[in-house]
Amino acid sequence: MSDVTPPAPPPFEAALVRASEELGFPSYYQSCVRPLLRNPEGRWPRCCGGGCEPCAQTLIQVALRTLELMGTPRQAPLPD
């Protein structure tokens, strides 16, 4: 048994898990949301209308909810 405590997960991890659960977003797609969280005020993808899975709009919804749960909502407007 080790006395070393494992490092705490990044603060966004619990928020991302919760947002995913709330929105019915599969956990295996969470890695697609992380780049949006690293650059919350940057350019985000838009839905292309091509039926992609996951859709960029779904990624945005999960990212926005994650930021909201963290208390750091996005300030920049989303692209039209």
C-alpha cells in the first residue's frame, strides 16, 4: 500500500461528466469536447448539416453546460 495520494483530476473533469450525463452525451465522445474547454472563448466548430456523429452542435451544448457548471460561462458569441 502506498502513502502517495493520486493527483486530483482537472476541475473540468467532474463538470464534463455531469454535463454529459445531463444531456445524454456518451462518455466515449467526451474527448471531442475537451478542445472546446481548453479554448472557451475561441472559435468553435459549426454544424455542417451532414449528419455527423457527434454533431458539432451537440459538442457545443455539452461544452457550454460544462463551463456553466464550472462557473465560467462562455463570454464570446457563438458563430452563426
